[in-house]
Amino acid sequence: MLDIDVASMISRLQTLKHSMPEIEAAAVVSLDGLIIASALPTEMSEDRVAAMSAAILSLGESISKEMGRGSLEQVFTKGAGGYIILITIGEHAGLTVLTNDQAKPGLVFLEMRRAAEDMLKFLKK
């Protein structure tokens, strides 16, 4: 059973969003499709973001292993309006970030990795 410091996670998500104006939304989701913490616009459904993120992470993990690439670290999707980037947080969660089309993916990955390291501390066994 995980003991989760949700308040610290939300604060860290807000810090992540403020660190890069290109980041429009961020959420921490469980790998079974539940929202843990979020900094999403009000028009976005936390439940839908969590469910879709968990599905993407699960499929990414499956294909990564099937194709001999080891454990999943990140999933990167580019659309006309920007990027959706997902990374794993330990074995129990993932971090999803949505950016606008002006974002520089390398910088976003760097900031996300730092945030994920902090988030891991907020997920206590």
C-alpha cells in the first residue's frame, strides 16, 4: 500500500508548470488509471487524462519489452497543437505533461525527469 503526499505532488506539478510557460497541464497518474495529483485546466477531465495516460503507458511498456528495448522510460506524442509526454515514476505511477507547439522537447524531458525524481519521494511505501 502506498502512502501518498498529494499536497506536495500538486505543489510540485504547479512548480513544473511555472518553470516552463510551454507546459499547459501536468498530472500524476497510477498505472491502473486513477488520478493521483493534477495541475490540469478545469475543462480537462482528470479521470479521462488518468485512464488514457495509464493505457498509453501500459501499451508503451508492452511494446518496449516485446521489441527488446527493456523497461519503458518515456512516451512522446506530437500533435498539431503541441506535445503529450509521459514518463514513468517508479513502478506505480506516471507523469503526463501537455505542452504547446513552442516547447523544446529536450528541455521538457529534463524538467519532467527532475519532477519525477521529486514525485518518487512523495510516493512512500
